[in-house]
Amino acid sequence: MDRFDHRPPAARPSPGQARRALDAIAGVTVVSRRDIRVLQTVLAGIGLAMAGVLLLVRAAEGNPAGIIAGMLVYSAVILMLVLYNVTARAAPRGYSRRYGWGCGGTMALYTISVVLISTGTVRDWALTGALAALTALPAIVAACGLARLAQP
């Protein structure tokens, strides 16, 4: 028995188990500040893009060409965000859940806002702007919370 290892022999890993454990640890990547900044930018960008497309839908009300143009711009912004997202090398534990809640909340509020606008319930631009800001809020709040996930 090693004088520093006071575990019973059955609890000690075999040389093969120890090697596999070290190999697994070697593959672990550390989440950098840059990774967090990229992930925050992407998540907040998705919320802001959805708020922007909500405003474009309202501005193009009744104009199919305007709605198509707005969706093309939205698609281009989302594509740029996705391409930027892949530059993050790692994500903190809990990122997927936070991302899901942020995007899910934003999408739900976007859907509600589109229904309110398309049914004529919301006609005022000030209220439309407030709905757009509210639509972006879950994604922005989730993005702000990502920094806390990366802290030890």
C-alpha cells in the first residue's frame, strides 16, 4: 500500500482506468471570456433580430414584398450569428438550458406580438415598439446570465 494512498485496494483505479481518466480530462476545454462574449452576443443578437423583424412585419403590414424583404434580412442576420457562434470553442455547463429558455421565451412573445399586430389589436407604433422590446427581453436576460454560468 502506498503510504499516501489510504484507500482500500478495491477503491484504487487500475492503470488502465487511470489512463482513461487522464485522457478524458485532457479533452476538457476551458470556457474563456471570449467564448462567453461570443455566446452572449449570439443570444442577445437573436432576441434583437426577432424584435427587429417584428417591427419590419408591422411596417410592411399588407405588403408581401416588404415582409419577404424583412424575412430575408432576418435570415441573413441569423446566418451571421450562427457563423459567429461556431467560433466559440466551449460553452459553460447549463448553457443549452439557458439558451433554450431565452430563445423559447423570445419566440413565444414574438408569436403573441404577431397575433396582436395581425388581428389589429395593436395599431399604435409606441405599443408595437414596446412589444418589440418585450420580445427581445428573454434572450437578453439569458445572455446576461451566461457570465454567471462560467464562474467557478
